[in-house]
Amino acid sequence: MKLPFPAHLQSDGPHNPFPGLKALERRLGREIPHRLGSNEGLDMPHEVLTQHFGEAFASHIRSYGDAEAYELRQRISQQLDLAIENTLVDAGADSLLALALRGLVAIGESVVCSAGTYPTFAYFAQGQGCRLIEVPYFKNENGLAPNLTALAEVAHQQKARLVYLANPDNPSGHQHSDADVLALRQSLPEDCWLLLDEAYHDFREDPASSNPIDGVLRVRSFSKAQGLAGLRVGYAIGSVELLSQLMKVRIHYALSSVSLAAAALLLDHPQEVTAHIEAVKHRRRQLTHLLQSKGFNVLPSYTNFVAVVMPNGEAASNLQNRLLEQDILVTRPAHADMNHLLRITALEDALEALSSCKGLENRVAR
Ligand SMILES: Cc1ncc(COP(=O)(O)O)c(C=O)c1O
């Protein structure tokens, strides 16, 4: 499959003007102790920050991180049985969505997503001057799901350059199988990329495939299962050609040295993350039962949240406000197609706060 890149990125370059010390050290095969070339504040004492955050933190923060995120990518690729060249690291899944748009779509070209899915994609697409086309979700009495057939049809009709799919999806929590995703890829136009946002893949019940798929950019996050939202770490999986294209336009030092080191350390000690994922899935089931026992219609979820379906936006807004009066914050998506949902993160706190709060018995949900 030979998908086109925007005209201004088809020739060699642009090239990162500052590949950095780490890349040079790897190339030379030795460390360079006298680092006089990067204008970093290497002699800043950092007494305050050392006192507060410790020596290890202070030792990282004076230097730029590795623009190629080599050590983190090495660990990711080993754990997922991938070639390192099939991985790219950036400052969270959000940065990767922005990067995909910047590297794959020119101003004025069309992109397609589900109406009311994770809104950051639409926000970035509009900010970049893309023509955004939204496709209604598939709805029936059992749930709500991105409509893959309709996404492909609209992509053909509109000559779209990229289709966005969150799988598992936010806010519906729905998960399409790997086979469904492959079928979607096959049904898209040959010159249309699939941006597959797998921020929640760790919470699937089946093991998610991590294979690079031709014409697909998988995007993943360390904010959910790894609990590093504040450090901004995410990675992408794709073909070597696709990722080298994206590296041309990536903000080369967006990811901090601390974030890179923390994510690598976590990958060296996977037990805590594995246990956390199991705990979240358990709580997701408990939260679903709790809400169902109070009469709510809860969508099946393969994420770290559950979505409650209310009869309409007004009922959802009323319940959201009743909860907020008791200092319980839940999310109601802003999009008109989804504002009848309330999205609740499956934290221990959700079980406690919603068990004891007043007025949660559902009067109007069905
Ligand atoms: C579908 C989806 N993609 C991406 C993100 C953002 O991930 P990150 O924190 O890695 O930017 C979220 C966060 O809620 C999400 O729900």
C-alpha cells in the first residue's frame, strides 16, 4: 500500500537541526562527558528542587531528553515484540494525534471521525484547517458504537485523507475486534490513512494486537494504565516509512528527560501496571453493577470508565449538577450527539462517592 504524504513533505527533509547528545553518543559508541554545546543550565545547583523531588529528579532535569527516545522505544518494542523502527514516542497520545495530522494531512483536506468521539481529534483537525466530517454512531438498544461501515463510506464519498477511530472508544467505551479494524482498513480508500487511537487498549478483555498495519498509525498512551498523565508520554506503532515521515515534523524535545526516564523505569517493573489494570477492570465491573442496581442504563466498557445513558441531554445535565452539588465531578460530553451520556472514571473513589451520595436513585434514566 502506497499512501501519499502532503506535497511539501514528499522530498527529503526537513531534518531535525538538533538530533542531540544522546544520538551522537550512540553513533560514536561512547559517552561525551564535556557537554559544552547545548546551552543547557548544567551548572544550576537546583537545591530547592533536589530537596523537594530528590537527587534522581534533579540529575535528569538539567539536560534535554533524548529526541529519539531510544531507550524507551527499545523497551516498548521488546515488550511488544516489534522492531524499534516501528515505534515512535511523543508527549502523550494527544501529541501523536496532532503529529499525525501535521505529517499526513494538508490544509483543506478532509478527515473523518465519529460524531462525538474523543473531541481532541476534531479540535486539532479544525485548528489545522482540515475539513472535518463527522459520522453518526451506530445505535441500538444494547449500546452505542462507532459505525465502521459508515466511516468507510463517508471516507470514499468525501475523498478523505484520514479517518480517526478510537478503539476502545471514548465516550462509548465500545471495543471493535482486531478483525473489524482490519476490515475497516481494507474498506477505506487506498490513499486514506487510518489513525487508530488505542489510548485504552490496556483495558480490553482480549489481548490487543500491536502489529504494525500498513496504512494505519496506532497511538497509545501512558496516561491511563500507567498512570503518568502528568508526565505526558505516549507512543505510536506504524510502518518505518510512516514513522520516519512523522519524525520530520515532530517537536523534537516535547518529551521531558524526566518523563522518558520514568516511563522506562515503569516498563522495567511491569508488575505494578499489570496489577493496576486488573484492579481497574474489577472496579469497572463493580461500578457498572452499582449503577445498574440504582436503575441506570450503563454501556459495556472496555476502558477505565463507564458511560451511563440518560434519556436526553437535559436529564444528563440535571444528574451531573446534582452530583456536583455534592462535590462529585463526572463528565458529560459537550457534543450534541453524546451529551445524554455521563462518563465516570472507575476509581475506588467512584464506588465510595456514588454509594453514599444522595439522590442517585434513578428516576428518569430509562
Ligand atoms: C481516546 C483518547 N485518546 C487520547 C487521550 C489523551 O491521552 P494522553 O494523555 O496520552 O494525551 C485520551 C484521554 O482521555 C483519550 O480518551
